[in-house]
Amino acid sequence: MLSIFNDHSGVSPVAQDFIWLGEYYDGTYLAEFDLITGKENSFYSINKSKLIRFGILGHNYKLFFEYDGVFNLNGAGIEVIYRHGEKEYNLTGHSGKFSDIITYKDAESTVNLAGGGGLTNTMINQYNFGYKSVIELDGVTFQFKATCKIPFGQAMYMNFWLVADKKLDGVLVIKKNNRIVEEINAPLRKDVGGEVNFGLS
């Protein structure tokens, strides 16, 4: 089956730098702005139960995650594991656990206070997308949030947030294209979240 993320040019159909896009298992999709007509769609119209991929397109970039939570960032696969002693908990790679999708924009506005003026300019300075999930693995319940962040004029990066229902003194392992590229000490206190940023350059 063809994939709109794989086959599309990665160019936004409108003046906005990036647009979100959800791809369904039946080959259809819903984009923030339709790729042909440019018609705007609501994020709340996404049918999450049918999603197999979700992400953003723009500037020839195709950034998304699959239905199993593994990210594909312009061809680079990103997976996450929590390792505690000899035990490894795969935080990605579980089909159907990643439908609680996230996308939002960070923006700043310029205000002209002289002469009673109002807002003069609003600029998007970062695009964000990802998901939240709850995963039970071998008696441990993890809440895991993964967000890809694309700031204007800077390198994109990932933010990972994790909480467990047990105390664990482990390591967050990040894999890129099936190879370990980062191991970060990540001790977890019961029901207390921790987060880390991971650069993608």
C-alpha cells in the first residue's frame, strides 16, 4: 500500500512552514491543509482509531511516527527503551498504544503599545508533534510522552517524558536506525515524572 508520507514531496501546500498530517490504514489521510485543495481541517476531525501514521510535512521534511510509536524523521528511525539492570522495557514498538496524538505550535507576538496600537505581528517559532501513551510491561506501568520539536532556525530535537508506578534505577536508551546512539542515566521515583531532551543533529 502506498504511503502519503513516503510518496509526498514534503512541501507544505500553503504558506505555513509545516502542516500536520494523519494517515489512515485504508490509504486515506487528513491534513491540516488538504494537500490538493489547501482547505483547512480541524485537528479534532482526526479519526484516531484509524491512524497508522501521524506527523508533519514541510520544507521537504517528512517527520512522523508509526502506529507502534517508532518515529521516522526523514528516514531515520528513533526507538526508546528503558533498561533496569538486565531488564529492558521497550517504550516504543507496541502496536495500538500511541493514538493519543499531540501537535501544537509555539508562537510569539509583537505588540505596539505606542499610540494605542495592538498586535502587529505573530510568528510561529516552533512546531511540535508526538504522542502520550500508557504501557504496562512485565508488571510496571509507564506513562510515556515523546515529542519531536522543530524550532525556527535551530536543529530539531526530541523531548522524552517518563513516569513509572515503581521506583527504578535505570537508563534511557535511544536507538537510531536500530543502533544505540545515547544512554542516559534516568533513575525514576514512583509516580514522579522525569524528562530529557535528545538532539537529532
